[in-house]
Amino acid sequence: MTVDVPTRHPAGPRPVPGMIKLLAVGLGIGRPNPGQWRRLGERLTVGDEPMDRLLDWMMATGLSQTRPLFDRALAGGIASLPDAPQELRDFFSTVETMPPWVDPELLRRGQRAMRRGGADGMYIARDVSLLGGYQFSGFNKTLLRTGALEKGSNKRFAETMQWAMDVIAEDGLGPLGVGYRSTIRVRLIHAFVRRHVGAMPDWRTDEWGVPVNQTDMAATLIGALIAPPAASLGMGILTAPEDLDAVAHLTRYVGWLIGVEDEWLPHSFRDGIRVLYHTLTALSAPDESTRQLAAPMADDPLAWHFDSLPALRRQLARAQHLSVTSAFLGPRAMRMLGLPAFVPPWYPLLKLPVNVVRSAVDLTLPGGMDRAARRGDRQQHALLSTMMGESDVAIGDSATSVNQVA
């Protein structure tokens, strides 16, 4: 069966940030072959059939009746609803059953490795993955239609960060754990977005594909969970190869929960870099929306919450995060994002020796990794508090167009 490829899919692979290309070359990963390239384009037309089917039933039956049932099943398990409708039972019976390939010990190891990344790991997620991701103009088409500009990039990243912290929390992916619940909630929100945005009169399926499609979801998943520990190597956070593979295993399971098909999920750290590299060559296509979204995010630290010397520390934080973006994305991407082409990489250079020494201690002393994970967890919670102050972070709240139903 021949699938029409949306016109947003380029004729051939595009340039990617130098850091990603360097990693790919170092790991012996080449550009997508013709079959892989076409597949990247074809999967722009595919959403998440199990969740979309469940949402169709929820909408047809009535959200006032079905959404409370969904929330009860999510919180207490489908067994807590002995009279659950078959549609709900089919979905939750699947997601509550771990695939046979999942290794709980590897999940715990991957979670510990990502907590150990601390604030610097989250800086990579914010300043490189999310900010750099605005170069994906095809994805921006969906994002802008969910009210991203109105809610602001600071809130959007805070929600993404809260989801990531839930996922990497100790036992967060255990049965009915906080990471499991947050991920299934995000999966439902994605389905609402697909339904809502796809029905807008200005949505051009032949050009852009399906909102929140498989190719876009794969890129954002790998960017959120694989890219930070990979790029953190450049800031001196040294991670054992076995831990990087554990992060990949964690990413595969989270991706399975969130509705990404297994062909796009990493079976090793190297495989994760392959998925990231291949998707970026297809999606890196900036347009006017790139600067429209990137510029406000670069200025977000100017509104962060500091207990002392707030004016000075806000300016310092803005410069600090721009230095991370510039160091890892390079001048070409900075210009595309509408940011200064070169910002001295002073923060990564300052942290490099500090993190190398800490890494040596973490990796060699008994209990070092566990202590580092606890330290990193404290840093991540402190960063979220600095960003949001006393405001609550509700996952999905920044998608204003689906707030009424999600």
C-alpha cells in the first residue's frame, strides 16, 4: 500500500546541530537510507490508534460520563472499576501490563542516571532540546494551535519538566506510579490535540500530516529523554555506557506507554542516537514560527523567582542559558532561532571541570551514584520552584485549546 507523504517532508536529509552529527558519526551512524527516509515521511500521517479509538468512544458516549471513569482507572487501576465499559477495559488492560521485554531493574538504573543529571541535565533539556526543537516548523504548526504563545514557553517547559521528573522518580514507573499516570495523561492530551487541531479549518493534512504524529512524537520523546544525558557528556557529566543503555531502556518503555510505535523506540543508547539523528534530518526546517516561539523562551529567566538580588540573578540566568544553547546548537541554529549567533560558552566551560570531578567520585566511591541521584533530585525540584514560584504545575494546562475537555 502506497502512503501519500505530506509535502512538509523534505526531498532529502537536512543539516542537524553539530553536536548530534558528531555523536552520530562517532557511533558509526549514517544518514537514513531511502527506505528509512520514506518511512519518516509516511509516519507523519499516523497518530496513536488505540488512544484515538478510546477518545472517539469517550466523546461519542459523553465526556461528562467517561472522563471520570478514565481518571478513576488511571488513579486506581482498571480493577477498581468492576463494571468498566469494555472500551476502557481494553485500553487499560493493555497499558497496565508491562511488555515482557521490560526490565524493572534497568528502569530503576535509568531513572537514577537521569536524576543524577541534576539541574545541568534539565538545562540541556530546556536550552537544547526544547528551544532547539522550535526549528521543527512542522511541529510548531500544531503547537501554536494549542495556545502555546498565550500560556508561554516557561509554563510549557515547567509542565514538560514535571512530567520528566515524574517519569524518573524512584518507582515512578511502577504499577500505577506517578510517572505511569503522568505519561498516560499526556497520551490522552495528545489525542485531544490531534482531534481538535486536525478538525480546524486551516489545518492542511496534505502538507503537514496528522497533528502529534509518530515521527514528531519520536523526535520529541528522544529529545526529552535521550538527548539530555547524551549532551551532558559535553558538560562533564560522565555516565557509564551501561547507564546510558538503561536510559534508552527507560525511554523505550515510556515511549510505549505514550503511544509511540516500537520501530521508533530505542533498543540501546546508540539506537536512540540513530532515531534522534534520523528524525532531526527530516524535521529541522525553521520558518517564521521558529523565532516567534524561541525569542520569548530565551527571555523567560527574566521573570524567574529568586529570593535575593532578583534583578541581577535574572540577567545572569538569561546569559547562562543562552551560553548553553549557543555551545550545543552552534551559530547556524542560533541565527535560525533569532538569537545572537555566538554567546561565549562560559557556563558549560565553568561546569565542565566541576562535573568531571563529581562524576569521578560518583562512579568510584561506594554509594556514589545514589548520593548523586539524591543531590540531582533536589536540584531539579529547586529549579522548578525557581521557574514557577508558588504556581502549581498541571501537566497539559498550557494546551489551552483542549483545557475544556482534557
